[in-house]
Amino acid sequence: MTSLTEAYIDSLAPNAGAMKNGRDLVKKNSFPVLRITADGTLLFGECKGSGKEPYRCSVDFVQPDSPLSRCSCPSRQFPCKHTLGLMYAYALGKPFEQAEIPPDIAEKREKADKREEKKKEAETAEANGAAPVKRKVNKSALTKKMNTQLEGLSLLEKLVLQTVQAGLGGLNKKSVQLIEEQAKELGNYYIPGVQAELKGLLLLLEEEGNREAVYSQAIEQLIRLHSLVKKGRSYLEQRIANPDLPMDTETTLEELLGHAWQLAELKEYGRTRQSSELLQLSFLSYTDQAKGEYVDAGWWVNLQDGTIHATRNLRPFRAAKVIKEEDTVHAVVQTEELFQYPGEVNARVRWEKGTFRDASGLDYKAAKAFATASFPDVVKQVKNVIKNPLADRNPVMLIAFHSLEKVGDSFVFKDAQGKPLPVNTEMIETPAKVETILTMLQAEDLQEQAALVMFRHDVDSGRLTAQPMSIITDSRIIRLLY
């Protein structure tokens, strides 16, 4: 508890407003009761609220790396301002009275210990060769849900065919409105992923100005929707015929249909790794209008095998204020257990427990060593990914480059054999212009280094271009996205 600092508490807060509100409670002396257990693992007390009864709040540090906040207030923020204020009071030196742990928290600790004990017993059993315990599935309810999903896919198929037959040039305000109505209707068929893809088409068609400018993107999205209908229907029909078939854990099809993977499911299907070390190479926050959420995305290199993983912290518009926004991580994350979501490339990962250590030159050199040196090899990998209409349109790769040069008004990567790779600095919109940052770098930063790049295939020109996201040298990571 002696290490409980204001900076650490700030890192736990969901947003800046919660930090301020928590501190203000301390300044206003809103905590008439401040207590701490003899072993220093529990802070608890009472905070004045708007009602007659004070809010009872506590922060449990029985697991120092994962403090557990509890409060009787109705706030949806986690941690709420009252538990943040409780911690700030301790960090700011307010006097805490030593007291016994409250019975209700002692009971909750006991239940948590039992759950952890069962979890460890299951892990030990699995390690000794026992089959993992499978979740019970209501096959009747599952079949009913999948039949409803098939109905939704049929509705989408009709809309796609009507749009193609009418032609994009024949779309008018009324037909676009029809697509919007159908997108809302899909919300009744348990396929939120499909609904988001249709909204993606709608957003393209609603863009102001010359609609012809987005025709290629709209056609690409229609192809994606058609492929989603075809593959989704085949997959669902197979699972309806045999409900015991395992879920698809190799592609993103389940996620595209709208399934939200639980960590327990990923563990059941063996999509976990023990003791991984990850170094974040790039970070970007953006808005996904089609899904109605803010996304905090990170791209990481696994220092054990060079795999480029992605993390995504999803904050739906309606709940954004109560979900903690993530930020850039400069340290190396050491995870006890790494959960990997299904996906063909840049698979999303998550972890529950992890520690941090400072990144060093050895880590940067290790990351560079995993970079692909041959541009033709990289291009081949990317083409194999994007030829699948349902794959990520923007795969991210780690490349080694001989030079990053300015040719005319644009930049180009060159490998050791002089093979060029055109640079696209406008694929990702950021306040800081990537080309401006590149012109400010030293010559040694642009020669014999590695770069994390996002690829994009331009349908109109047929060209494959790369957006630089960061440059990795022997001593640092130069982040180009802000």
C-alpha cells in the first residue's frame, strides 16, 4: 500500500472527469469515515452523497496488481469517483483508522478464493492430461437462434441483389432510405456484425459530394456482404444440422456474424498461450461509426515469435463515459496467460494478468530481427490475405527497409534489393501529418531500420500501398500516429 501513488490512481480512472471528481471529494472532506485493515490490503469507508445515507466504498488490494473497487452508489463508472476519492485520500496522507475487515467483504473474499481454487484445480487437471470442462449449451435455444440468423442473412441477400440489379448509379434518396430501414431491421436477427457491415455500405452511400468517388469502395463492400451471406449461411446450416460441431476458431466469421467471444470460450478452444512478452509498436484511437463505438487499438509484436497481434478496447457510444480509455504503452507487457481471438492475421489478443518492465535496446533489436526483409515476400503475404473478401482489408506487417526516401511529392520504401514499396500517408487520418514527421527525422532513422506498416489495396489503381505506423530502430520506437 505504500506504493499507492496519485499517478497510479490516475491510471485506474476511466477518464479525466473521474480523476477530478475523486480529488474534489477529498478536498471537500466528504469522507467522514476512513479505515484500513491491519495488513494494509483493504481501504474502506463512507462518503457523503446526495441522499441521507452515505455511500459505503472499499478498495481491496488482496491482489496488489488488480485492486477491486466496490461502492454502494448507483454509478456505472468503474472505479467510481467515491472509490477513486478513497484511494486519493490515502495517497494524499489523510488519516485512516485501523479496523477489522467488514464481514460482507470477508465473505466475498472467501467466495473469490474458492473460485480461484477451483480454477487452479481445473488447470492442474488439464496439465495432467484431463479433458477441459466444457460449457453446457442449450442446443434447442442455439438452433432457434441460428435459424433466426439465417432469416436475417436471407433479408440481407435480397437487399444486396436489389442494389446490384438497380446499379449504384440508379440509387436515389428513397433507395438509400430503404437500405437504412433494412439495416435497422437486421437488429432483430441476432447478427449485429452483419448489421454493422450493412451500415458501412450505408455510410459510403450517404457521403456528401460526388458519389462516384466512393463507387469502388461501395462495390467492394457489396462483395463483402455477398460473401458474408454465402459463407455465413453455409456455416449456420452445418451447425444447425449438427449442433455438436465446434465453433469456427480459425477465421473471423463468428465475430462477423456478431458473436462476442468470452475468455472462457477461448480457453476452452485452446486459444491461449502462457508467459508471453509483448512490445507495443503503434497505437491509435478512432471512431467506428458503423458499429457505434470508439476503438482504442494497439499493435504489438510478440518478442518470442515475431507475431503481430492487435488489441482493441471497445467503448460503445452509449457507455463511453463509464469505460476506461486506453493509451499508448511504452513498456514490455509480460502476460501470465494470453488469450488469442480467431483471425487470419493480426489476431486480437487480451490478457487478465500481466506485469510491466522497461523496454530496452535488446527488445527493439529483437523486434527488428522479426521484420521481413523482402518486399516481394511481404506483398505475397498481403495478397494472400486480402483475396478473401471477409479478411481484414488493412493487414499490418513488420518490414525491414534499406531506405525510406522521398521521390517527388511522396515517399517510398526500398528493400536491400532496391524493390520499391509506395508509401500512403493518407490512409489513416491523424492530426499530425505522417509526411511532416518523416521530414523531421534524422538520416539514420530512415536507413536500415524496420517499420510497422498498414497495407491497403486501391481498387481503382490496382496498387498496393503501405501506411507507415512506426519506425523501429536499435534504440527506440518512433511512433508516427497520434
